[in-house]
Amino acid sequence: MTLREKVITEFTDRFGGEPTAIVRAPGRVNLIGEHTDYNDGFVLPMAIDRAAWIALRPRADGAVNVQSLDFEGETQFSLNDLKKGANHWGEYVKGIAWALREAGHTLTGWDGVIGGDVPGGAGLSSSAALEMAVARAFAVTSGFAWDAGTMAKLGQKVENQWIGVNSGIMDQMISAAGKAGYALLIDCRSLETQLVPLPPETVIVILDTATRRGLVGSAYNERREQCETAARFFGVKALRDLTIEQFEARASELDELPRKRARHVITENARVLQAADAMRNGDAAAMGKLMIASHTSMRDDFQISSDALNAMVESALREDSCYGARMTGGGFAGCAVALVKEVAAEVFAARVAASYTLATGLTPNVYVCQASEGAAVVS
């Protein structure tokens, strides 16, 4: 049974009658451009064929009543009484309602069932998928127009102000605006986007280390503060505004940690733009080299890799069919991503999984991915 069928079946069992709409919003894998988004920089993510699905039906009393296939309990609240609760999956639903109300939307309540297959905590943006699916649900029931950039900003506001993670705009933007068959080059300052095709005869393989670390209370916010310290030192709005030459001219005056963090962000921004050019030119080898350089920078300068992530990347790079690999996501745990020859993808996946297990004793999950559409009403 597909996820779509599961949420419909559960909705019918739980609420009686058929849902009036089905919406979905994808997770994402970031091909290159890590921790550049909140520095007003560039990122190159791809919406993946794993998503959050919601079967829903509007209701007239201003209440929202949602059940999850994946988490315990249900979330129920009134749109007229939006208050933060305990750490619970339902806070993402409530947070989107809050952000939409803050933006001036008049909302209609709904009953719904949510299910997803984006692995949680893996760095594949299961939370952004949930947020954008919920925003799509409210757009359906409340009748307002869908604008990907606007909805992405509201999702980021939920993360920052309701959930408490000082994340950037990338995750929500790619979930809202992804395009089947393409990665999306996003300018995180202007929110301008450009479609970028994968090199011919290649696929993206996600390599889940089976390790997890939550973002709230982690070193994520600390890294952001260090980047802001470096930007203030150079007198710029964000590290995006510095060239590598400007940075190197005064880098020795910075304390070690802000210096390392800034060097990663500045060089990573350059790599993202080079990667987009390489992909447009169909140059898989050049793209692969940039991915490897990105991983080195995250390991050594931004210091967000881990033994498990390093072992996974090393396992991938030993395979002749792999052009390049890097950790992806917020860091410290989760997934790596590899650019691989399409004809060898399944063999690559099996060999890397075996090699990683031999090195770490852990059993990974490996996904050969297709680029999918962003948040949409599917019926």
C-alpha cells in the first residue's frame, strides 16, 4: 500500500467518509552548500521522492484535528487559541497555523491524517516536508494562493520562532519549489532560484549512517553565532558578501573558531556556484571533486562531520562508480550524499553499505533518489 493509500484509508477509518484533498511535500537532499543559507549564501538542494502526505477535510468550527501514522498521539487545537506546547510533532502543525495567522490569513480548520517516509533526524528535512505539507493543507481549506517563496519564509519563521532552531531558508524553499528532474540553485538572500539538471547518466544516492542527532540544543546555533561574529568583524551584513581574497587579507586577526567557520562558508559559496556550472555542463567529474572538497571543509573548518559520516564518505569514494561524496545536512550525524554512475547505482549501494557496516558495525539505509516536485495538491 502506498503512503497516499495509507493516509486515505486511515482518514476514512478515523473520521468517517473520504478526505476532500490530498497534499504532499517532499524532503530534500542538499547536493552542496552546507550552512551557507543563514549566511545569505547559495545552496543546491534537490527535492527527493520521499515526502510528507496529508489526507484532509475542512471543518467549520475553527479546530484542527490531526492524526499521524508515524508518531504517537494526535494534535488538536483551536485556531483561536494558538499557544506553544511541549516538544511534540504537533507543534509544527500549530506553528504553521500561527505563522499564517501572523501573516494575515484567515484560516479554516480541518481534520487530517499525516504520514511520511522522510527519515527523521537524517538531515533530509522531514520537518520542512511536514511544514510545507501543512501549509498546503491550510491553503486548500482556507482558499489563499500558494506562493513558494512566501510559504518557505513562513516555514522558516516557525523553525526560528516557534520551534527554536535558528535555521536558514533552504529546507522549506526546496520543499515548496522543487522540480522533478532538477536540483534547485537558491540564492538565500533574494530567494531567486534556477533549475539545474543532474549530469547525464548519473543519479544521487543518499547514504544514511543510521546515526542521529537533534538540532535543538545542539551546536547548530553555536555555529551560526560564530559566523555572525566573523561577519561583524569584517563589517558586512553576511559572510556571503566576502570574497576569499578579502577574507584571507585579514583572517589572521580573527579568533580561530570564527576564522574556520568563515573560511568554510566563503569557500562553500564559491563551490556551490561552480557546482551549478559543472552540472549545467554535464561535467560529473568536476561536480564530484567539488563535493569532496565540501566534505573536507565541513570536516576540518566547520567541524560538523563525525566518525560515522567520514567512514561513509570514505566507503563511497572507494567505488569507481562514484564521482564524489560528502556529508549533507546540519551535521554530526545523519546522511552523506553521493553522485554515482546510473548504471552502477544498485551495485554501488550494496557495496558501500557492506563496507560501511564492516568499518562501523552499523547497518545503513541507502536510497537511490529521483528529483521530485515540490509541495502540491495531488487530488
